[in-house]
Amino acid sequence: MSFSIGIVGLPNVGKSTLFKALTKKSVLIANYPFATIDPNVGIVEVPDQRLKKLAEISKSEKIIPTTIEFFDIAGLVKGAHSGEGLGNKFLANIREVDAIVEVVRAFADPDVQHVHGTVDPKNDIEVIGLELIMADLKTIEKKYKEVESSARGGDQQAVKVKVLLDKINTALGQGQWANTVIEAEDEKVLIKDLHLLTMKPVLYAYNVDENGDRGSCSVDREVDCVEVSAKIEAELVELPESEAREMMQSLGMNESGLDKLIVASYKLLDLITFLTSGPKETRAWTIKRGTKAPQAASVIHTDFEKGFVRAEIIKYDDFVNNNGEAGAKEKGLMRVEGKEYIVQDGDVIYFRVSV
């Protein structure tokens, strides 16, 4: 299961530099607005130390991690919702991703101009937030016209949608995001076709100074936030692994910016990983938290859900501590679960299916 993260922000906040650091992919980086016109896409491996250990025990021929897609979306500016800059195109790109990473400039550099003339993280967040809210207000207004007459005619589906539109419109008018008032799954289904920008989960990535001044991850709304120096990360990816580790140690870094973003992204989208391991390969698979065994099996192959018989499950720690499947089974640590089992993070699973 793949998921996509759109990297957004004002011009010159370090989006493309961070994208290059994350994906090790060359993109145009320049000190002027709109250096990135079309969204660059990079597929990045999700780091998971468990895979190496499982592969050693199973003597796997190869290791296959799960992946995440990052989209580098060109800089938004004030007035984007009404077409300023390349606003309409950029907003359309944001609608296509599962979640938003907003890069917020928290570094001082007189050689890199700020689009508003001064570094002010809180103001930058408010500008981007307002553009997304205004874009959604236009979407709501258009949809409202479509359902209003049907609702007056007694169409119960239209009545339900109209109630939700009223609720969202009120929230947006007060500066709140739609996802703060639409939480029930049945409500989300009713407005899914609108692709509202403010329904997407958001993670703020504060691009901080490289000198250790980590700025402040504080915003008005309750959101997830990480701090990262895009400049340092860009330097790290150019170094051999051993030199990169030495540089990280000298800077007091326990993990890379990529690792921090991946962990935060998993939390943001409520994703978990289950594992498969054998002589041929050890592999990580990503699913939504709360996924039942048959649906998890379908991530491996769509036919597995229909033919699901049972899942044989060993917890990761039990697999490792008992030197693999045979040792875990001998100690009674393999469980057999049916269709109602909810897969947990770190489950090592063998699916039995009928063909």
C-alpha cells in the first residue's frame, strides 16, 4: 500500500532542498519564486531496522522495504486561491496527495530572500492556511448550489450533504479546517468527492538553522510538527554512509530528517507495517491501522482477500528471540487468526489462502 505526501510552502522556504535530501533526486533549486513548476515525484524507501534482522534469521535472498511518495509542489503565494502566481495549478496538485507536509522557514539567511520580506513562521503558516481555506470555501459554494434544490425536493442524501456543507462552511469562516469538524467516517464518505484541502492531515516541517538553533514548533492549531535542517540533510545525502554517520554524531543527531519525517508521516496517516519473511525475501507491507487480516492479505495480492483461510502470526520480538518461525512455533508463540483479526504493527504473517 503506497501513500503520497505533498511538500508545500511559500517560495524560498527550502521545499526543493528538503525534497532533494529526502529523495536523493536532483531538482531545480533556485533563489526565486516558482523554480519548481510541475510537481517532482520521488519514491523513497521507508527505513525499518526490523527487516535486516528478519532477513538474517530467514537467510532471505533480498529485502524489500515499503515506500512513500513525496511530491515537491511549487510554492504557494498569497492569493493562490484566486489564481495568483500559479495558484490554481498548485492547489489542484495538492488535492491529489494523501497528506500535506508544509515546510515552514525558521532559518535566517540574508542571501535567500523571503517572499514577504521577513522570516515569520507563524505568519507563513497563516498565509498558507488561509489560501487552502479560501479554496475550500469556493468548492463548498459550488457544491451547495448543486444540492440545494435537491434537498428542497426531499432528497434525503442531498439533505445530509447540505447539513455537512453548512457545518464546514461555518468552520472555514471561523478559520478552522474542515477536518476539525468532520470526523465521523459516514460524514467523510458523503463529502469525499469534494477533495477538500482542509480535510487532509498536515505536518509542519520547520526548516531550522544549521547552527543548532532549532526555532519553535508552535502553531495555533494542534498539529504534528518536526524540525529539520534541509541544508544539513542535503549535505548528508552526498556523503558516504560512514562519513554521514560521523557528521550526524558531531551534530548530535540520532536520526536523519528523512527518518523523522517518515515516522511523523506514519503517525499522521495512522499507518502500520506488517512483515513477511522467508528464504526468498523479507518484506514490509503498509496498511491502515485497524485493518483486518483478509484486507491486509489483499495488499500482497488482491486474490488473497477472497481466498483467505487464516493468518499464522508471530510477533516480531518472538520471531527474533526464538531464531525464526520454527523456534517460535516450538514455544507455542505462533497464533492462528481468522477473518476478524485486526493486524498489529510488527506482526510477521504467513497467509493461508485457497486458490
